[in-house]
Amino acid sequence: MPDELTDIELLHAHVRGKRHAFAELLRRHNDHLWQTALRTSYTREDAADCLQDALLSAHRTAASFRAEAEVRSWLHAIVVNACLDRIRRNKTRRAISLSPENMPEPRDERDNMAELEMSLVIDRALFSLPPDQRTALVAIDLEGYSVAEAAAMLGVPEGTIKSRCARARQRLQERLEFLRDPGNRK
């Protein structure tokens, strides 16, 4: 029966005290919210903590949902804000965990190493961006949200999303060119 309810109906049922309504919402959107937390946080551990904080916040404040956006967008914004809050609190440099469980299994050692190196270069460049630019860029380019949807989720005007993405893309291009050829310093 919960599968037949829409997200908004599940959220209202949760507010009315229906026992498993919020759990069903989480089941539907957990993968997306986890990926959002991973892309917005510096470490997996921070992402896990931020996601937990965000979900607790959403659980407690569900009655304040005004239905101006989709429930998924509302949850997405709460996760992003929890991640940005943690970044502001920590003010630490990103640490890359190289533990064996975080490393992919090699298929072909040469191809996998090149893929891994490229992934690390892109991650380093992405996480060198200011959090507001990185969040806008992730929402638009990686998550596939429209400018209007990203603006609503992040609570900023559409023009701000466009300018953050433009600045982020420019910085990424410069950073990737520098990382590709560090000897080519200007």
C-alpha cells in the first residue's frame, strides 16, 4: 500500500503519525540522497554523517514542508545544506582515503590505473571549488537538474546558479589544465 502513495502523500502520512511512511520515502530516495551527500562532502565519513543529520532534520521538520517543490528536491536541499554546514564547521582540507575497501578492483591494471588517476585528478579539481559553486555544478551537470530546479533546491535565484556554474566550469578548466601540465604555470 505505501508503494501506491505519492511522495507528498507519504510525507503527509508521516506528519499525521503513520508509522512507516517516512521509511518508505527514504527507501525511494536513499540512493540519490547518498550520492548527493558523497558529491557534496569531502569524505565518505562526512557524507554519512551529513546524510544522517539531514534525514533527522527532515524527519523532525516534515510538517513545515510547503509543497513549493517536489519532496525529493526538498530532501536534496536538506542534504546539501547539511553538507555545506559541516564544511563550514570543519574548515579542513580534504583527505583522500586510500584504504583497500575504497579502491576498485582492477580489471586491467594499466587501464584501471589511468582511470583511477583521472578520477583523482577530477575529484581534486572539483573539490578545489568553493562549496557554493561545487554544489551548483553538481546539481546541474552531475545530477541533471534544471537551472530552475537547482535554484529552488538551493534557495537562490536562477541567475546565481548560472553564474556559479559558469565560474565553476572556468575554474575547473583552469585547474584541470594546471593538473594535466603543472610545468605550464603562468
